[in-house]
Amino acid sequence: MRNKEISIAGFRRLLREIVHLMFYEATRDLELEMISIETPMARMDSPTIKGKKLVFASILRAGNGLLDGMLDLVPAARVAHIGLYRDHEMLQSIEYYFKELSNLEDRLIIVVDPMLATANSATAAIEKFKERGANNIRFLCLLAAPERVKHFTEAHPDVPIFHGLDRQPSQ
């Protein structure tokens, strides 16, 4: 992906493929339930994700690049967006946009941003979701600076971070 010779289309294709792999890791422990369905041959029980629909939450705008790959795998997921900017005088994140969904306390929310560089935006975004009732949150990013993973984890020890192609979430 970092090859300066890669085309825009090639970059997007690789990003989508990487997100597919990471998304699997971030959701492989989701609880399933069996539902009865009718196939062309007969009725059968089929597994489906248990509970309310997942929420994919993009930290604007950079997180939007990760959404398409996730929606490929769970097209019925709800999508939320949160926009933040940093007030350089107060050194705080200011929310300028929040596309809110109902019943956040009943849903798994996967917050996405491509990079955990300072962890300020991610930490603030998670806090904004918690203020609105979310209690089951995961964070997914492509790159993460180790010291920023520590900062994020100190702020939100209950939120696993999935980054790169790690097999286990950062704790």
C-alpha cells in the first residue's frame, strides 16, 4: 500500500482487502444464533449474528476509507459518523458532527480511523459514544504508534484495539 507507484484504484483495492482481514479478527468472537430459513431444497437452521445490527462508526473523514470493506461483509450494518477537530488553545477535541443512532447501549459499535497517531481523536470519539449510552465498543485502525495504544488503553481500558494484522486486540 505504501508503494508510491500504486494507482488510486490499486490503493483502494488493497485497503479493502486489508479491512476484510482485520474486520474478521475484530468480529470473530461475536455471538451467533440459529434461525430457520427456507432454501431451494428444504428448511434449515442457519447461523446469524445475534442481537441488534452492528454499528460502524467512522471518525470523519479518514475513517470513511475503511467503511466500504466492512460493509462488504455486513451490508445491513448501521453507519454512524463523528466529526472532531482539535481546539489548539484549549487542547481539547471539539465535536462538530455526530450522526446519531438510537439504542447504542444495545449494539456493538466498531469505531474506525486509519491511524492511531496521537490517539486524541479516537479517545474523544469513544468518549462521545459512551456519553450517548454505548457500552460495547471496539476500535479498528490500520496503523498504531505503540505509545499511543498505551494512551488510548489508559483512557478506555474496556475498548479493544485492532490494528495492523494483529491476531489479538491490544489490551
